[in-house]
Amino acid sequence: MAGAGYPVSLRQLQYAVAVADTRSFRRAAEECHVSQPSLSAQIAQLEAGLGVRLFERDRRRVVATDAGQEILERARRLLVDAGDLVEAARRRSDPLTGTVRIGVIPTVAPYLVPDAAKSLRASFPKLTVAWLEDKTATLAAALGAGTLDAAILALPVPLAGGDVEHEEIADDEFLLATAPGHPLGVDTTPAKAEELRGARILLLDDGHCLRQQALAVCSMVNAQEVGFRATSLPTLVQMVDNGLGITLLPELGVAAGLLRGTGLVTRPLASDEPARQIGLVWRRGTARRQEFLLLAKELAERAK
């Protein structure tokens, strides 16, 4: 079927998704850099072409109808695929140029991105990397929606549908961290999980994948989580440094200076205890797959 025979256009779908995201015709028009009457007319044509009402609107709000929600979800996927198609054509003529949007989780970003950004700029001078730091769920959603091209996440990836590929960047071991003089910090041999039995342990807040991975260790021995939950690793370190409990820290952060200015003592965990794998993740079928493999190789060198 020829393109001219389709009752809808990609631009109309783009406008509809913008309305769904902003829940406002006015804000959607501003986001799409068109006048509101023009956007409204295109949405009306889209609804007429599909024979389905996409939105319910009154003077206060705009919400998608039941039928509209299903169609808008399909529209999002079509727009992501269309973006990949255009990108594929551009990559053929001039690879490793332009801008790539990479998300990174907070427990990795401060300890990898500064060095990696400098290295990538030197290795790929025509490529601009736009970094976004956020929690796993937000980055996974953005990756699935196509607003991110790739993300540095702890594996496995909780992306809806799981239709992704990845390349491992680093094995990030856990280190037991205690205040000076704490009984668990006296021994220098690798710590086994059972040594944490009954210990007061501090962890990150919900939403950090590192919390879930640390809980996997603690749950085996019934360690007692302290009521306070830190929003960042530096806060967690300060709490432990003040004798309020012990914690598990990622080796990547400790190697990059996370403990600088503190008196914390660390011990590795025994080799049979859980660790986490960090990887560069991208949507399956993207035109930039070969580039991401090269980027992952460069990031792995920086994570050593």
C-alpha cells in the first residue's frame, strides 16, 4: 500500500502523542512549535482518518479515551521506529557523529561519567553525548519511549517487553563498609553474608536498583535495616561514618573516591556473594547498534 494511501501522517501522530503527554492542546502546540489551531486541526483530521475519537476534552482537561490509549501506545512505537529509520540512513553516510542520549543511574554516574565523557570526546570527536542521570525505572521508561538512545544500568534491565540488547561494562563487586573500630571492620578477610546476621544496616531509598541488590544479601541473614534511607551514596557514607550502622557499597564508587574525607573501613565480600553487573543497554533493532558496541568497549576501559 503506497504511503499516500494511509489516512494518517507521522506528524499527526507526533501531535497526538504530545497532547497525551502534556494533557493540553496549548502546551502540545508550544512543544511542537506550531499554532494551537493548526495542531487542533491536525488532531481532528487524525481522528477522522482513523474513525476513532482519541481525546475527551473540556475547559479543564484533556484525557485519552479507552480507544485512544491503545492507539497512542502504538503511535509511540511507530514514532520510535521512524526515528530509527531516519537515524539508520544518516549513520550510513556519517557514523559516530551527531548526538546520542545516554541515561545513567545515580550509583554509577558520579564515578564513571566524568572520566568517560572526557575519553569519549577524545575518541569520537564528532559525537556529542548528552547524559541524563536518573533512577532505573525512569531511564528504562525513557529508553522504551525512545527519548533516550541508550542507558547505563544494572543488569538485568526492567524494560517493559524486555526488547533490548546490552553489552556488559563492568562487574561491580560489593564492599562491606563500617566505621573505624566496628567489629565487622576489624577483620580484613572477605566477609561472608552470615557475618551480617543481626547487624544494623543502612541502605538507599526505594527506586535505587542498588537497594534491591543489597537487600538480596541482607535477606539471607535477616540483617536489620535502619529506619533511615539515604537518597544518595554520599549521604549513606556519612551516616555510616557517624556510627549509625554499616552498609554495602559498590566497588566502582569506592575506587573513584567515594570514601574520601571519611574514616570508613571496607572489606570485600566473599566471592560467592552477589555482585552487580553494569551494562550499556539499547533498544533491539536500533540503527546505532555498532556504535553502541564501540561506546560500550570505551566505557568498559574507563570502568576498570
